Amino acid sequence: MTTDQYEPPLSNDATAAAGPVIADDPYLELIRRCPLRPIRSEAELTRAIAMLDWLIDKETAGLRTPSEHDYLLVLARLVEDYEDVHYPMPSDLARD
């Protein structure tokens, strides 16, 4: 992976309002790029999944920080909550 692959994806709303990068607080930078709030659209879901993929790739490379891990856990829960409502598992599969 190149260094560019370790730059988190930006959400559309964060791109315009991002302001200066907070170099000394990577967790707040993640929040700025993809806020931790309920997912309400397919576009937000797509951005959240892109961020999760990026964080998983960082772990694979051994570069994910503890604060990025915490962020990943919360974002994954928000994705799961959205998918539970919009893509429910068939009841015959949910029993397993």
C-alpha cells in the first residue's frame, strides 16, 4: 500500500467544512471526515463503509491506532443499525 491509501475518505459534507487538519488528534480528524451519527441514507452508508474498509486496511498493515480502533467499533455499530432496518435478515436465517 502507498502512503496515500492511509488518508481516510472524506464525506461530502465534511469536504466543504473540514477546515484545517488537526494534525495532533487523529480521532477528531476521523470525526471530521466521517461524523459518528446515525446513518440516514445510502450515500452515508457508502461513505461509512469506505471508512471502515480504510481502517481495516490500516489494521492489516499494522498501522491502526487504538483511537482508530475505537472509532471503527462505533462506526461499525452505526452501519449495523442502518443495515438492520434497511436490509433485515430473513427470519429463517436469524434463528441460527
